[in-house]
Amino acid sequence: MNEKRIQRAVSADGTEIVGRVVGQGPALVMVHGGIGHGDLAWEELLPHLTERLTCYLPSIRGRGLSGDHPDHTPPRLVEDITAFADSIGEPVSLLAWSGSGPWCLGAARSSAVVAVAAYEPVVPGAEGPDMPRIGAAFERVGMAAAEGRLVDAMRAFAAGFCTDDEVSALKQTTFFERWAGAVPAMLNDLGQDNAYEGPRSIDPESLAQITVPVLILRGQQTRLASLWGESAQHIARHVPGAHVRELSDVGHFAPVIAPEVVAEELISFYESVRQPA
């Protein structure tokens, strides 16, 4: 990845949040999901965006180039993204994926943010028929990680969240080996998220305060349809003017497997916002 430009910010509790910068055009802060980090999550999507957008690739605390702090509760992760967006010094759009949906929606209230797009954001606490499958997947992930089998843990994660076709496509690459190192950070953040009982950025009263355009993207072939569907509808119900759009023939890992499909929707949305250069 291009290492010429680095953006640094300091979160509210003093933790340094760092991300690489590539591309040209209006600023887009691309926030990795619950698994991965800034240098890893967007490799396949970036080539489809960097001719039209300046892409900032931060990692939350404890990942990538960023510093760490013991506190990884949801409000701290929102503060990480807010501080990074504010540090750029110009209007920015945000892009979330899965677990970063709540972080970016929380940061959407920053005066620097002009738009938010989220690919299959997850709302913690969502219920439905997919939850037993998710619980079983994370149990397998945790067991493998505890034994030091991080590649097996990553395979267990993918089996829980991806369709069979997606898993087959990922097996043709080095995905499992390259993403395996991100498993411990995901489990740490998930544990703190599950234990947290305070207010969240996806509470209705918080979502109602968002005034910028919000686009929620969903894959029509996604495995956990009830989870992503309930999460999308929760956001759409409470964010004024939020729009949900479904993409055909893709699932949860479309940003890796079908990046051109996701990029087309993102460029159309961000350009419709007419973000200043």
C-alpha cells in the first residue's frame, strides 16, 4: 500500500488514531469493521475509489498503526472516528462496514461529516433467527483463538457470516491467513461491547440527531438476512431521511469479493451529496 501519506489524530482520552491516505478528490474516511484494520479491510475496494476520492484509512485503538488504551467501550470507538474525521480539516464523508456502523453513526454528528454510507451495519442487541448461528460462530472463533489457531478462527468467523459461495471465493485467496491476526482485537472489542450497558450511538434518540445524508447498503444474497435487515430498518426508522438500498448477487463480504459493485453505489451516493473539494 502507498506509504507516502499518514494522517494522525488524538482521541478524547489521548489515544493516537492513525491511518494511511491514498487517492485524490473529496475526503472519504473508510472505517474497517469489527474484524480487520485500516490497512487490511479495504485493499480490494480502494482501486475503484482513489481516482475520485481521497481515501483515509484509520484503525481504531489497538489496531493497525493506531495506539492502544484499555478502554474499548463503544463511546471510545465513536470518539476515535470523530477525532480522526475532525483532524482532516475539511468536510468528510464516512464509510462503515458491519461492526463500524455504530462508530460512524456516532461520529456523524461531528460538524466535519457531510455524509455516511454503511455496508450492512450491525445494531448490537438485534434479535432474530440468525442469532443462534452467530453465537455458535463466535464460540468456535473463541475456542480456536484460545488455542492459538488464528487461521482456523478466521475460517470459523467466515463460515458464520458468509454464504457458501463467498467462503469458496475466499478460499481461492490468502484471505484467511492474512486476516487471521485481526481475530484477537475483534474478540477484545466484542467482549467490551457485550459488557457495556450505557447509552449507544444507535439508540433512537441518538440516531434522531443525525442531520447528514445516510445510505445503508445490503447484499441480497447475504447469509444473515434477518440480522442485517433488522439493523438496516432500525437505522432507517430513526435517522431522518436515511435510505436503504439492496445490491443483487452479493453478500456480507462484497467489499472484498465484489468491490466494483459496492464502489459504484458509493461513488453515486457521495457525488450526489456534492461534497466540496
